[in-house]
Amino acid sequence: MTNIDFNLISPHDVMLSVAQRAKTLRLEQNITQQELADRVGIAIGTIKRFEKTGEIQFNHLLRVALVLGRLEEFVNLFAPADVPVSLYELKDIKPRQRARKK
């Protein structure tokens, strides 16, 4: 019998969750939407849309994170696993340059 995870989360759910946490952090730091937009260098409409829908360009999200003091959380976003499966893999580690053809 296979284990099925019924607690699946969609990308849309992640976007909304990140936007809500960013808004909460902004309010905790007593920063208005206009102040955040000015500090980031984007339009206030972009901040409003982000907080409402979670949609924002990645470079703008990084700048929002910088202003809110959370940029370091993105550093390890896609970091490779540090633990090799075996000692034999230690000597054969070569970073992939491209994907295989299907």
C-alpha cells in the first residue's frame, strides 16, 4: 500500500503564505506600503498586488526581503544536499552542466 500525502500544498498557496508573512513583517516594522515601495524602488501597486495575490517578480521579492531584513533566507533556497550517499560518491562529484535528453 502506498502512502499518499493529502496535505499537498500548491504554488499558489505558497505565494499567498509568503505574501502574508511579508505583510505581517512589514507591519511589525511599522513600514507603510508606500515606504516599502519607495525603499525597494517599485510602484506601490506592485506591493499591493503582492500582498493581495502573492504575485511579484523574483528580483522585486528579493529586494523586499532585503528591506525587511530577510534576504539571507533565500541564500540556501536551492542548495544541494551536503550529505553524500556513500564514500564512493565523494570522489565522483561533478556538477551537472546540462540536463539529459529525453
